[in-house]
Amino acid sequence: MAPPLVTVDASEPLDKINDIIARDGGVIVSNFLSPELLTELMTAIEPFFLDRKIYNSKATHGELGPDFFPYGSQRVYALLAKIPDQIVKIIRLPVWQGVMAHFLNDEFASYTGETLVSQKSGYMLATSAALRLVPGAKPQPLHRDQLAYHTRPDPANPLFTPMLGCLIAGSKSTYKNGATAVIPGSHLWGSDRMPNVEECTYAEMEAGSALFTLGSTYHGAGGNQCETTDPNALRTLFAVFGQRDYFRRNQDETASTPMDIVRTFSPDILRLAGYGESVPCSAATTSASRTIMTVLVNIEKAVGGVGYVEDHQSPSEFLHRDDCGIVVGLQIARY
Ligand SMILES: O=C(O)CCC(=O)C(=O)O
Ligand SMILES: [Fe+2]
């Protein structure tokens, strides 16, 4: 087993947290949530778990690999729509924003005629989900979360990542109940190196801590070996991932959040929720046309893609239904 990941308190300087992520591919930040926000978060999510079935879809296994979602997890997606107040508080935390900005903001330049023009881009919320492992849950295969973005390792830019993982412990997370397995240093591996379970460490965390990983770092959910009577039998993590704002998202928050909730968000959250423009493209498309494009292009992913609907209904089957319109699509995409 690899040595444990470094744990840094949320009050420590941001540079220290970012340096460790750059070196090891991941870090645990203790006291990431205040005790009040942790309680609020767990109270808010519980009703969504009440009748949630064990996730058993195989529809993604072709594109993500066999058993990407192994038996034994309960998953609630699109949390910006379901528990907006708590997700807003999380994505405003200085540590969340500081880590995302450090690894995902970018600046480049190209000539327009004789003028060197700089293009700056930022980050936004990529995916939000609550991931619960119940006793008997099988371990997840080790994987790189950036797989959905087709990123090739680039030796000239080894820390490039399209997205960043942030897994927040809502419950205590232990080796026994399925703490996330992580291979420190694997963010620097080439694409031909296969990850081995023996190379992992397990991100055991107190409730309220968070595990940050680069999109290139190999990791996967552990197995839950608890009895149902174990006080820590349920492992609950919240995924609040960020990504570069010029990529389209794996889980589209704009398509899954109803307008009455969107209207309550202030400008900073609207930007993080994907209603802003990525600066290099802002002159080319208006926000209205961009939003329509987002809906049209992503409805297929929203319906057929990872986690939005329990049974992974085929997108083409859905789109050919007589009663299908964007509104129907948006409603379905909420679940
Ligand atoms: O549940 C976990 O510990 C990790 C989940 C994960 O890595 C994923 O679903 O991509
Ligand atoms: Fe993952």
C-alpha cells in the first residue's frame, strides 16, 4: 500500500494545499466544511436517499469500462437543483475556489493581425453528486476522471487537467466502509501504465474533510465491508467537481436546474453554474444562443449520460418519443 495522502487543514495557506496536489496528485483538506454546513448538507440530502435504489445500471459500461459503477452505491445527481443552498455555500468556499482557480484557470495568447491578444479562461462547476456506499458495495475500478474529456498526458505540461475532483466526506470515511482508493503520483504516469490496487492508499476522512484529486490521478471508490449494524455502515461522499469553463460538462447543470431555481442565483453562482461565457468565445456567441446550444447539444447526454436518469434510457429512443420536447427533456433530466 502507498503511504497515506498528506492531510492539510483548511486554514493553512492555499499555496501549501496546491503544492501538495501538484506533487502527489491529491490531498485531504480537513475541516473543509464547518460543522454547521456539514449538518445542513447531510440534513438536506437525506430525503433524496430515502427511496433511492441501489444503482445497478450497466449502460455506461461500454464507454467507461466494465463495472465503472459497481454494485452497492446509491447515487443522487444534479445537486445544484436539489440542494442549491448547500452547493452554493460549498462552491463559494475560498479553498474550493482557490484550488479550482489554480489548476483550471488558463491564459494563452494569439495574434489578431499584429496585436498579441490574451485569452483568459476560468473554471465552473462540472458535476455534483452524493455518493453513498452501502454494506456489500464492491470496489470501483481505478480510473482517471478526466477520461470523459479525452485528455492525453502531455510531458511538456504534466499538470494539465481539464477537471478537478473534490470529494467531500458527509460521513466518516474509513477503509472498511469504502474510503476512496488513490494512487499518489499517478497523475504523472503515461497513458500506457496500468494502475494496480497494491499501489493505492485509502483517503480515510472525518466527516467535513475533502479529498481533492487532479483529473489525471488514478482513484476509485473502495468496497464497503461493514455489517449493517456498524455505526459507520453508510459511507456518504459529495462530489463537487470543477472543470475548465471552455469545455462542455459531463453533467450539465444548466440543463438539469429548473429556471425557478436558476433565477434565485446571484451573478457569481450563475457564472459557476455555467450561464457565463468562456472569455475567448464571448464575441462569437451571445449567451442566449449559447444556452440554446447547450440545451440542444447536451440533452442527449443529459438523458443518456452518466447518472442523470436511473435507467440510462437510450437518448435516441427518448428523442423519438412523440411527447418529447425540450421541456419534457429538462424535467426528466432532473432525476
Ligand atoms: O465514491 C468514491 O469514492 C469515488 C467515486 C468516483 O471516483 C467516481 O464515481 O468517479
Ligand atoms: Fe472517479
